[in-house]
Amino acid sequence: MLPPELSPLASTVAEIIALGIFIITAAALLGYLSDSTFGALIASMLSLVAASVCLGGYIGFARIGYFSFSPPSNPAGRLARSESWAMIGLLIAVMLVGGLGALLGKKLGGSESGKRRGAIFLPALWFGFCFACWISHRAGTWVGLLTIAIPTVMIFWLSLYYLAHFTLPLNEDQSIWMAFRCLLTFSAGTNYPYYAIEEREKVERVPGNQAGALFAGPGIFLAGPDHVVAISNNLKLTGVRGPGVVFTRQWEFIQEPMDLRVQQRAFEVQAITKDGIRVRATAFGPFQLSTAAKRPTLGRSFPFHASSVARAFCSRLVDIKRSKNQSKIVEERRQRRWDELYMIVGTHVVQDIIASYRFNELCEPLELEKDPRSRIAEEYRRRMNEELDAYGIDILGGGIGNLLPVDEEPVFKRRIKNWQIRWQRKALEQLGVAEADAERLIGQAHAEVQAKMIQTIGEAIAEIATDDREVIFSTVALRFVESLNQMVTQSQLRDRLPLGVISAMENLPHIIGGTLGGQDG
């Protein structure tokens, strides 16, 4: 240590040793809280190196100043010069430790910005502590150490711990210590990545190294009251966390934000009918991640069921696209989102339902009671609920739009032709019925006329009380002509007869009477 000649500097050496013990103890405590025993060991070793460098610089330069470079002959002058050199050595040691701290901070940084922050934060802490020690030394050695240096350091860290509470919107069950660690690791550049949600997508706000081990982490994901996140270690799902602030540990990766709100999707489906016609329809419906019958409550985040969220996350599909690049086959994989399951499953359900109908059964606009869309929509909702329940998704409704052929022109032309044939058949049937009714009415009219004429002739014969054939013949003839005249005078028949027939019928009784009179004469 110090030779007897430098014993007046012993008090300063004792101060440096005391401060070294203090900083080693404080660093070990912070290291233990950060990374348990391993962190305490590393932090205490680093602080021991810093204290040793400062102590060595002070003692070494004090000896150099006292014994080297033509020292003054009087002991007082040599002691004064030794004290000046010791302070220079201490200053050089402090600067050296600050430089080593900058290198260490840059080395520990998990990203480029983290390296820059670490290279500033560690030297700033060191120089701030040294400045407080210098003020305490100037104020009165041990008194200043006890009343300035140590209280200043404690007040700084306690204030930092208190302010950490306001840096993040913590949940009720989250400790301030995690926010405090985030504040420290962010300043030191050893943080894990920080994420937030923008437009339903995960966006990195602060880069970091998720594999960092020494004084690293935690990471942060800021989720709103309507989102949770799936966490994995890239091998398996390790949990579902949120809403609110989500902290991540080493090797924990944010996979996908899961929206807890009700989702609405509409998509177009092409299907083939039972008779081979390709049709298209728009399917739609609301759905959400299962909440196990929990209802949203004002002032609280959206409810969710963790196992349902895990099932939905693990049920996501992967699109695999293979392409040939020179002599190698390159495979590209794209992970689908959980809410795309509704469209994927819905497409197969609609195609399966449409395949059980013929095209004409799907398009009966003139017969509303035969419109199958209500039955198809009901079947669609039932089967979607059965299919998606296994994926942790609740169906809240749904249906389908208009069913139209993919290639409309030839199908519509064919349907118009079929309609023409159908209506022509119906028209012929109606025409046949009308003709049959007309023939029946005409026959009935003929029968009535014949019956009327027979009745008239019979009445004429019955009225004649003679056996003279000529008289009977003339009477019957006249009565027959009279019956014809009565039928001709009817408006329905008169409008249909030529004029010559009507005038001939009017003169017929005179002709018959004259003929009969001539025969008598």
C-alpha cells in the first residue's frame, strides 16, 4: 500500500476503499435483482475492477509523484506534489473506467441504437457517481461521504424506481419492478424488442436482441383493451397474455395479436351444383374468439378464454409455395391469420351445401315458397358453428347473398328457352281446354236447338185435329220456319249471319204459303 512517507494520504485511500465497498454492494444488489446470483456475481466483479483501477491509479501516481522526476528536497513539497499526482492518477483512473464502461455498454447493446444508448448510459452513471464523491470529499471527507455521496446515490435510484411507475400503463397485478427493469435496460441498450399494434399488425417500436442474457430484458408489447398476444419460443406456444402491457422474457417471441372484438367478414365463393353448373355467391357473417359466455363490462378490457385463443392460434394454416430457382427448389411459407379461418372453412361449407342442389332449385324467383336461400343460410350457420367451435371461434350469425351463375349469358339463355317451352306447354294445355269447352258448348247448343225444334213440331202436330196429310205438312213446315225465324232474330246469331240469309228467312213463310196455296188450287 502506501509507504510511511505518504501516510497523510491514507484518509483519501480509506475513502476510496469505502466507496469501493459501497459501490460493489450496490452493484451486487442490482445485479441480483436483475439476473439473480449470476447477475450479482458479474456486477460485483465489474464494480470491483472499477474500484481497484481507481485505487491503483491514486496510489500509483502518488508514489510516482513522491519518488520520481526530481522531487523537491523538503518533505512538505514532496508530499504536496505527491498529492497532486495522486489526484491526477485518480482522475485518469476515473476516465479509464468511464471508457471501459462505454466499451462494455456498446458490447452489451442488443441493437445499433441500443449500443449507442449503452455507450452513454454506463459512463454517465459512473461519472455522476464520481462527481457526487468529489463533492462529498470537498465537503469534508467522511462527513461528506455519509451525508452527500451515499444519500445522493440512494435518492437517485429510489427516485428512478418511483418514476418507473409512470412510464408504462401497468395492470393491477403487474409490479413496478418490471417497469423499473425496462427503464434500466432501455437506458443501457440491453432491452428486448418493444412492440405495439398499428392497423391490427405488430409493429416494432424499439429494436432489441431477444437472445440477450446479461442484464437484458424484459421486452414490451403494448396491447389495447381489445387485443391479446400469443407468445412462443419458436418451438411451441408458451402462453396467451394481455390485454394491456405484456412483458416478454428471454427467447419469448410475440407471434400474432389476437383481436377480441366481433369480426365481420364477407367473401365470394364459387361452387358447382348437382347438375354441374358453376355458380357464385357472397357469404358473410360475424364471429369472435370464444369468451366462454363472458360479457364485456364497462371500464374493463374485453373478455376472452385463454384456451380458445390458443386453439385459434394453433389452428392457423400455412400457405406453401414452391418455385424452381436454377437447379434448386425454393419453398416459401406464409402463415395465415387466425381470422382467415372463417373464410377458409366457410368456402368449403358453402361449396358442400350448393353441391346438394340443382341449379333450377336455386333459382325460383316466381315461387317464393320454394326459394332455398333461407334453408341454405340456416344450414350454413349450423355447420359453421360446428366447424369453428373446434378452433375456439364463436359464430354470431351469417348468411349468403344472391346465387348467380359464373358464366351468366349461356345459362340465362338456356333458362329463358326452358321458360318458353314451359309456358308454351301451359298455353297449349289451356288452348286445348278452351277448344274442348267450345266444342262442348256448341254440341250442347245443337242439342238444345234440335230439342226445341222437335218440341215445336210436336206441338204443331198435336194441335191439328185432321188426318189430311197436306194440312199436317203445311202446318209443320210453317211452324218449323217460325222456329227458324225466332232463332235468327237473336242478336248473338243475327250478327254472325250474312244479310242474304236473313232476308231469305223473312220471305220463306210467304214462299211456303204460296206453294201450298198453288197446290190446293
